[in-house]
Amino acid sequence: MIRNPYNPGIPVNPRYYANQNALLTTFRDNVNAVTKSGGITHPINLAIIGPWGMGKTSTLDKFEYILQTEYKEAFSSIISLKPAYCEDPDVFCACLLEELFKVYKTTTPLPTQVLRFIEDELIKLDTWKVSKLSLTSPEIEHVEQKVTAINFTDTLSRFWDKLQVTNIKIVVIMIDDIHYVMSCDQGKILYNLRTDIQNLGKAGIPFMFIISTSDELYPKIQDFAEPFTRLFNRYELGLFAIEGTNEQIKKPLDVESIQLSVSDDVIKEIHEITNGHPYFVTLIMRELLFRLPENCDKIDDFNK
């Protein structure tokens, strides 16, 4: 069996990422401008929008890969949003901070002062979450207990003070599936997050925020919290043109040095069948390679 790098069930390997050169150039230009400006240039926030299977999560993974492999002065964290994170604005902020600190703690060599700060903040967040949830417990619902709200801006500001010691010049926070906020009918979260992003920007703290959402729910977010969406430059992912299909088919083969030739006629056939939908292009290539005989070096009869 031929080695098979195609897997439609998970986000694409960042090394195989295809057909979004303009978006990747915009992202790199943004990061370069911030890291080389001495604090003068502020990050541009991005909203990645598209239907299912178009590569929204894969785009965030690609951004993170770029930061990890090309920029030593950047730190990034992808937070995969869950409906449980969207119970109210405080829970939302606590979950985001917790995910951010856990990622930083496990992926980055840390000076003692930064490690101590993160550990202290994680203890505070955990204590807060326990206290917050305990208020809803029937057994103690009459117990008077004050739960202090999470100050998202203040915590990130103090985090930035520690990061500067490590020569970090930009932090990229990516929130995947922001539309879960709307599914929980918690638009207040968006207004609070807008204020936090603006306050960080006014303070000159270079936090770049990137969100992803479905194309169906983005207009609802825009209608409900238009001031929030104005903070983001919008980029829509759609069906590939034939050139995009060609790149998505050939790039995994090239990256993995798989000696398999795919003719232009076969690529055209796959493009017409899938209409350039990234998920189905990957699905067809996976099934096609599973059916090829071992040591095959050319796909010359797709219909067979």
C-alpha cells in the first residue's frame, strides 16, 4: 500500500496547507510589522469565516505553525471554544485564561518569575471556578458568598509584563468556533471581549486576536454585536479554483516525497466532482491512494 498523507477527518497538517497564500502573506506582514516596529505598530485582528470543511481550524493551526517555526519573539495559543465556556462572561474569561496559561506553561521554556506567575494565576482561576460553580449547588444555595469577577484585561496586562522579560514581542490568541457564544445566547460576552481588546490596544500591549466562525452565524454576530466585529479584518474561505485543488492534491505528496504522479486530467476530474471543496478533495485522494497497487508511481486512469 502507498503511504497515505490524506486525512479528511482532522484539520490538515500545517505542512500540507494549500491555496491561501494571500492570507498567509497578510498574517506574516502583520506579525513582522509588530515585532520589528519597537512597539509602534499594533496588531491587526483577523476573523476567519467559512462553511464547514473549508479549513478554518486548519488555518489557525497554520498560523501557529508559522509562529513556532519562523518567529522566536512570538507566542500563540489556540483555544477551541466549547459551549460550556459560554455560560456567562466570567466563565468565558476564566476558561480562556486557563487554556492560555496551560499552553504557555507546557510549550515554552520559562524563566522562574514567569512560571511562578502562571502557577499562581492557575490556582486563582481554579479556586474561582470552584467557588463560582458551588453557588449553583442546591445544598449551599443559601450560603452567602461573594465571587469576584475575572478581570481579563488586568490579568493579560500582568502576563504581558512577565512576557517582556523573555523577549516576547507579540502574543497571538486564536479563538476557534466563536459562534458558540451566540448558540448560548450570550452576546454580552462579545461586548465584554470587545472592551478588553480595545483596552489592551490602548495600553500599547501587542495582543493579536484571531477568531473563526461559520459563514452562517457570522452575520448574526455582526447584527448582535457590530462593535465587536469592527475590531476584525474579515477573511472568507471558500471553494478552491482548479489551481487550489491542484496544490492540495500535490503538496502532501511533495512534502512526504511520495513518488506518485497525478496527471492534469485526473486533477481536473477530481475538481469537477468535488467542485473544489477542500474536504472532499482530501477524501477522494485518501480513498484513491488506498486503492492503488503498491509501488504505483502514476495515476493515469482515475475512472477505473
